[in-house]
Amino acid sequence: MKMLSRLPPGLLLWAGVALLVLALFVIAWALLADPQSIVLRYWGRYLAMMDRKLRMMFIWTPAKLIAYAQAAGAFLIVALHLAVDLPLWYLFVLLVLVAPAWYVERMRQKRVLLIEEQLDGFLTALANALKSIPSVASAFQSIAPILRAPLKDEVELAIKEMRVGSTLEQALLNMAGRVGSRPLDAALSAIVIGRQIGGDLPRILETTAQTLREMARLEGVVKTKTAEGKAQMWVLAVFPFLMIVALNAIKEGYFAPLSESVAGYVIAFLAGAFWLASLLVARKVLSVDV
């Protein structure tokens, strides 16, 4: 003990931090050493989910690199907190763990929206190509150069699948499964069903394109009409807290009677319940699915 008391305080601090970091490393190693541990199971599910979403967007970065970077970032934040007492360190750890998956999902959603915006032109171009080319597969190949990404990437991949032996129906089903969009499913279903039952396929595709245009117009109208309601819902959600802060600032202890009696607790509980119920009802009313 006397020898330790002679050491500089800074050295003791850094030695303690090093021991804590080593302990965290040993705990992590123990959790990862067991192949059946819950950590490795969730790790495998996370990697599979990220790999699937990245491949759907034709991003070939391995999910392991992203996951390793997340783990290293969380580890460094914890170590930094132990060293310098980082404020709100847990929020930074949560951000490192959640942000990549959220960003990838946002990228996927934006990509789906871009594909849906291109469906009208895609179906019209395919219908025009079928007027001079009897084969649907050949028409697909002919319109691929004039398409824009990201729909062009999906069509080119479907063409490659057909070249290696897949049927047109299977290639289109794979495309629908990768994208996960209802308008795209409707467009591809029109192609497959129209090809199977025969008839005037170009006319069917033109009608489908018109229907998708009308659906997009209606969705735009609904979004415009509900935007004001959603803004009012956010005001309804935030306004009570602003009023509490403002009234308490004007007269300190204004809401003290609510915490000094049973009646006050009952009133506060009922007010909170009605506030929450109003938000749930407003959310239900504004959740319009066209």
C-alpha cells in the first residue's frame, strides 16, 4: 500500500482505466467464445438482415465491416467515458448501435420510392416495345438501356437471371421480392398474367400504367390533405409540456397542488390519459392507406 501511495495519482487513474478496459474486453471475449450464446445469435441475425438489405440496393460492402465498426465505436465510447467521464455516453453508444441500420433502411425506402416513380415510364416503354417485338423477354432487353437507376439495375439483373436459365416469371418474382413494393408487384403481376392469358398485352400494360398514375395522384392528394392534420397532432403532443413550463416559469410551484393530494394525482392521471388517448385517436384518423 505504501508503494501505491507513492505513485503519481494520474498514473493510478490510467492504470484503473486500463484494468476496466481489459475487464470489458475479457467479458466480451467470454460472450463471443460460446457459439450458442445469445450475443452470437443476435449478431448472426443482424448480419443477415444488413447483408440482405445491402444486396437489395446493390451495395456490396460486407455487413461484417459495418458491424465491426459499430462494435469498435461503442467500445471506444465506453472506454472514453471511463477515462474522462463523458456526459451522456450511453446516448452516443445507442446512436452507434442504431444509426447504421436506420440509415440503411432509409436508403432502401428512398430507393423503393424512386422505383415506384419510374414504373409509369417503364410500363409505357415496355408496351411500346411489345408493339414491334413479340417476345416479352426481348422487349425487356430492348428497353433496359433507356431506363434510369435504380429500376435499371433491377431490370438488368432480371435479364441476367434469364440468360442463365431462369424463366421470365421467376426473374420477375425475384425482382418483386427484392424491392418489396406494392405498385411494383401490381406492375409485374400485370406483365406475368397478361403474358399467360394472352390478349393485347401492350394495351394491358398501358392501362396498368394509367392506373398507377391515378394511384400516385390520389396518394399525393391524401398526403397533402393529411399534412395539416399531422402538424396539428404534433402541436397537440407538445403544447401541454410547453404550457407546463411557461406557467411554472411565470409562477413557481403553480402545479404543486397536483402532487400534494390524492385528488391532484387523480386529476393529473386523467389529464395524461385523455392527452394520450387524443394522440392515439388522431394517429388512427390520419393513418390513411390508399
